[in-house]
Amino acid sequence: MKIGSQATRSSAISSSNAETIVVRGLDLCRDLIGQVTFTDHAWLLVTGGLPNAAQRRMLDAALVAIAEHGLVPSVAAARMTLAAAPEALQGAVAAGILGCGSVILGSAEAAARFLSEVIARAAAGGADAAARAVIMEARAARRAVPGYGHPLHKQSDPRVARLLDIAREAGIAGGHVDAALRIEKLLPEISGKPLAMNVSGAIAATMLDAGYPLLAVKGIPILARTAGLVAHLLEEQERPIGFVLSDTGADSVDYDGKAPPGFVRSA
């Protein structure tokens, strides 16, 4: 059963014959392997063209910034999965990535959409008015402003300043970075509390200014965190803590449901 319109049956990413593998119009072996970095290749795969020096530097910086952040839920899920299924490294990586959403990892995409809305409205009514309107609408709908606030880095996320500096040094900081900073300035007035830009907001702003596609922004933290997960899963095989994480979680949660007479939970 066909669902939806499927007028074309084409892909422009890759093809091959017995002698040649083509990736985005380039010969994989002649033009890419040993000639470009993985960051170049990731940009090529997503956009269809190789990045310039500024774009390469920005994407590379974003990937490094978000690749590792300790025993966050995605890492705990991956390590506990490997503890339960030690033969399934790929399943453990997938377990860590599947939790990519509005709170962990996926907030860069939400921030990118938010900033894009501000930019679109600014064309008609000015940057400050557009930022204020979009923030007010989010608050009226009881939605968080994505890309701002962090449970640990409450005053400032140290990764933000570095990413913005790189964007300026590379000459790509533009309207999205400006919008992100305007929002940060307006939030204390509108919300009544300071909410500093976090790394997801900085990645969204700098990568959109670099020309990275909005619809692929969520892929940046997914790609970056995959490297971090592989590191954690290697360590899990060498120095396992997956069951420690599981047991600690169980010990940290009280049972307050019904129980048979005389039941005492194990210590």
C-alpha cells in the first residue's frame, strides 16, 4: 500500500559500479579518502558540497563541543544496555541515541527552529520586536525557550563563549547569532530570571549562520555523541559500571506501592 505522493525514485547521495564509488558526485577513493577530513565528509554528505574553511572549522568545533558530557541519561542507557547485552555494541549505541529529544541532544534542533522564526519575523518588524514576540508566545503556551538554561552551567555555559568566538573569528557570525544574543538579553526582563544561552543554542545559531541546513541540525549532536558513546562503551567493556548504574538507580528510588503484610524491601 502506497502512502503519500511518491512521484520520484531518486537519490543524489551515492552510487557505484564495479570500478567506482561515487559520493555526492565525487570519486570516493580518488577525491575523498585521504583527501578530506571526516568533518568535510559529513558536511558533503548532508549539503552536497564540500565546506569552505570557515564552515569546516565551525562544524568541527560544534562536534567537539557536544561529543561528551559525562554520565548523562543517554550514556547511562547505553552502558546499562551493554551490561545486559555485551555482544550488542550497536544496540548499546542505539540505546544512547534513541533518547535524543527536547531535553537531551535534540534541543539544538528546537533552538534552530526558534531562531529561524525570529529571523523570519525580524524582516517585517525589527529584530528586538521579533525576538520579544516569539519569546512571549512561547511563554503564553507554557513552552520553554529552547537553547537557554542549563542545570549545571547556570551563570554561563563555557562552551557558548568559545563557539561564538570561533564564529566571529571565522567570519560567519550573522543574523542567527545576533538573534540568539538578543533573546538572552531579553529573557531576564520577560521571564523574571536570567537564562544563559546553552551549548545547544550556540550550536543552532552558529551552524545556521554557517549555512548548515535547519532540517539537519539535530544530526550534529547525534553524530558527535555517537563518538562519546563508543568511548563509554569501550570503557564499559574494560571497566564495567553498567550494573552499578542500574543498582544505584534502584537504590535511590523508594517503593511506595501496595505490599503484602510483613513485606520488607531488601536493603
